[in-house]
Amino acid sequence: MNTLSKSDFISEHFHFNKPLSLNDSLPSCLDINNFFENQQPYENDVLPYISYGGVLHFDRNIDADIQTGDYYMCGYISEGRIQIETEAESYIGETHLVFICYKDSIYNIKSFSKDTTIHTYFVSGLAVDSYMQSLMKNPENIHSFHKDFDMHSFIINSLSKIDYLLTEETRMGLFRQSLLFQYVFVRLLNVQDTTITGVHNASNHVTRLKKILDTRYQEAHTLDSLQEELGLNKYRLCRDFSNTYNIAPLKYLNTVRMSKAKELLLDTENTIVEIGNAVGIPNTTHFINQFKKETGDTPLKYRQHHIQLGDSIPDSFLF
């Protein structure tokens, strides 16, 4: 177990500018009833270890400086709107925002809503170092990582499982929480990989083409229709897009569709037919075949395998 109570731990890592902390006590607007100290000692420096984690809820606007120290702080906003700022950058996010504050760093966080709920985890371990190095290979992630994570049901269910496992007093609880955290984190990295980032020199027509494919994936696009809309020869469109993003435009469109289909399978109760229509593949047989080619599972099996634990590992393995 850890040496600090959860209240002392938060006081050590959060300095409140608004409202001011009085007599080193936490402000009354902060509810930490569902924030937990890990009940198992840290005995393995390789596996991810969550020292403290769970739900922090604020019932008024706050302004606080976060000192991460030896931990990475992973957060997910399930309610409210916040701003996170470093010396180099600032970004604003709301519900569905995933963010990661790197260790040995200082961040400022402000909330802009009456009620703000942040699922917060202080994590360490060599495996986590490896994950973070993977994130920081992208120049956009040098100071912190943030992304809208649309699969709300998946992440809330997964984090609820982690919160429960933090309270377990058996050694198996430690391994279960570590394994589940890794699975959630790898899932996050996979979602990041489904969109192409870091390309800043794309020509205007390539940028327009990518925006069409990213936002209008439900439409029946062909190279001929894209040629007509963009007013450029389809062979040039295909060549320039492929040279910029290392993937052909229609293949990229299929990747976007499959990524969205995964989200809908895990975050809605829509039927397979409805999901196929929603992502632009109304032929259900074709949709199933494309999905299986992408994931190795049919859409129904994918949902069954993942939804039981919020896209986690099989229930029999954890419990």
C-alpha cells in the first residue's frame, strides 16, 4: 500500500488557486469519495501500477496546478468542460476528452462548468514509460496527449472495473487492474492510429479530400464522384493522396468506416444493419465481410467479445 492517505496524496499533487486551500485542507467543492488508494503494494516496476485513482468531482469552478512528480496522470472527462495548460500549449476539452499529463511536469487545470467529473489515475511502471514514448513520437504529443474518445460506454465501464479492482485486497486484484489498464491504454493508442496526423504540407485538394472522407464517410463515394466534386482528375487525386498519407483514398475511407463501426458496436445498441448503413455500407453482407477482414471477427462477435467488460479482456479471465 501507499504511505499517504488519498487526501494527503491529492494535496501533494494539486495546488488549488481557486478556491484557495485553507490550512492545507482540500476545498469543500472537491468530492473524493470515489477516489481510491491502491490496496496492493508496488512490487513490480515493469507492469503498470495505479497508485491512486478513481473519480474526482467538483461542484464549482476550480483553478489548480498539478504537479505530476513520479507519475503519469491519465484523465477522462465524463462531465463538464476544462482547460489544461502547460508553458508550451493550452487546450480546452469537455465530455469524452482523454488527456495524459507526463511525469515530472506541472500543468494548470481550470473547470468552466458547475459540475465537473474527471476520472483520474496516477500511474507508473516501465510498460507505461514505453507507451508514453510511443505517444511522444508524434510531435503533437510532446507536452501532453489529448484526444476525444467517442466510445463513452466503453471507457466508463472499463474505468469502473479498474476502480473496483483498486479496492481489492488480493494479489490477483493487482494483476487484474494492471492488465485491464494496459488493455484500455492500447485501445486508446489504436483509436489514435485510425486517424492520420502530423502531415502539415498536404496540398489544398488533398486536405479537402481527407476532410470529405473523415466527415462524410456515410456517403457512397467513388473516385468518379470525388473527381466531380473536387474538380480534379481522379488519378491525380489518388496519386497525391497516396503520396501524402501512404494509403489510397478509398482504402482510407474503409479504415474510417471500420473505426466508426467499432465505436457504434460498443457504444450503441444499434443493429448490424443499422450500423452498416450508418457508416456508408448498406449491403449488410459486404459490411460484415469488410469488418471481418479488418478485425478478424464478424461485427456480432466483436460486440459480444468486448461489450461484457466495456471492451476489456474476457470476463472469465478477470473474475
